[in-house]
Amino acid sequence: MDNNEFRTVRGYQLLEQNKKMMTPAMEDYLEMICRNSLLEGFLRINKLAELLNVKASSASKMVQKLGELGLLNYEKYGIIILSDEGKEIGKFLLERHSIVEDFLRFLGCGEDVLLQTELIEHNINASTVENLKILNDFFAGHKEIQEQFNQYKETVKGAKN
């Protein structure tokens, strides 16, 4: 097992431990915090609120809940820093999002792919995520099969019209 697999499995284990306490909204916040704190190691509450299109007071309440779970530290002047556990779960959430989004893009789900990703990612187990990753990698390595699928899809859609 390589290090990336370990992080995915570990992230999933940590997520499962916190699943009873974490809502889909909490997962979205943690994912966004992780995504946007990768470069600087922190994120400010006002920036988080802006990214999620919510009020700073709403973001503060959710950040406090995540802090109570030990997933982050909320420091003076609105600075959010992920804990090691928060980073691990956040990385898993980012990867899960990316895998689902890549799969939907492969299928040709264009204009609302982010909405569909959001709806699916909170209701999918680790085994399915792993299988989607394998399938994404397979299609990425076999462009001719991907093209055959696209041609078949067009044929089926054309026959219905």
C-alpha cells in the first residue's frame, strides 16, 4: 500500500469515527478549509464565508463546531488552522470530491457537475469512491475506450430522438 492509499484509508477511518457528529454541511466546510489553506497553512474566517457564500457569523458557528470535534483551531483575528486529524479528513474529502467530479465529467455531466458532485459525495462509501478512482484511472489510461463510450453514448441518445 502506498502512502496516498494510506492517507485515503486513514482519512476515511477518521471520517467514519466523526460521521455520527459531522453533517454534510460540516464536511463541506472542512473540505473548503482544507482546499484553501494548503498554501498558507491557514484560512481567515471572512475568506471562508466569502468562498461558501455565507455570512461570517454563520461560518464562525460552523468553525466552532468543527473545533469542538478537534478538527481545527480557531484563533484570534479569525484565523483557522486545521489539526492533524482535520487535515487528514480534509484531504480525504478533497480527494472524494475530485474523484466523483472527474467521473461525472467523464460521463458528460456538464453544466451542473458541481451540484451533482455535492449531492453524491455525501452519500457514497469509501469502497465506491475507490472503485470510481480505479475506473477514472482506467479511462484516463485507455483513451480509445473512452472515445468508444462517447460514440456509443451519442448513438444511444440519437436513437432516442
